[in-house]
Amino acid sequence: MTAGAAGASGASGASGASGASGASGASGDSRRGGPALRLTVLVGENDRCRHRPLYSEIVHRARAAGLAGASVFRGIEGFGASSLVHTARLLSLSGDLPVAVVIVDAEERVRAFLPVLDGLAVAGLVTLERCEVVRCAGPGATGGAGTGSAGTGEGGA
């Protein structure tokens, strides 16, 4: 069973990348709830791959791989392996803010995507967490209130 897309409506921040939902799994409806795996990739806003922001390259590769969805979240402050704190505060000159790319799909589909990340030589933190999709409403969803784009990382107020 293929689980739903990641993210929250309008939460992709100023990063410019948001969800890519609508992939259909070989085992049925990609909008059903159930067990899933959440892949989170933490990188810097300035990290690049082939003259494109790394977070954007990950989102486009996830879409090309047919994953259910990907969302990008821009952090306002954080530090990583370098122990250098990056912040969005007005007086700070830091431009390399933390960025999280979150992908939620069936475990086998997420694990099949991991070699793609290896090929991108992602220098950030990559985590996997088991989760459960309770609802994923979006275009093509059937029944009930709230069948808009909330939860897919697309559109919304």
C-alpha cells in the first residue's frame, strides 16, 4: 500500500519548492492511510547540486521516482556538524539557513529512493522514521469534508 504525501499546506516557506503529489503506486490507491516511512533530509539552504539548490534537486528526483510527495521546510535557526549557528535574525549575515526535505511514502518506495540520495552526495543528515498516514486528501480524493489540498504540500491558505 502506498501512503500519502508529506507536509502541510503553505508550510514550504520561502524556499520555492513544495509538494509533488499524485503518484500512483502499483499496489493501489496512493491516497489511502496506513503504515509509511518518513524520510527527512536536513541540508543547508546554500548547498548546490548541478547549479540548482540541493533541496530542489531532491524534490525533483523524488517526483521523477514517482514518490507520493515531497515538501521543503526552511528553518529560522540551526547548527549542524560545523557547530556554526545559522540564523534568520535581522542583524545576522547568515544566508545558509537549515532546510528540511520531507518525503512520506510506503517503506519500500522510500528505501528504493535512498540510492538516489547517495548519488547526490548529500552532506546533510538523513533520517528515516516509521509513521502512519491517517489521511491524505488532495485532487482525486473521494468523500468527506476537507478533501482539498491540505497535507499534500500544495496550494492552500
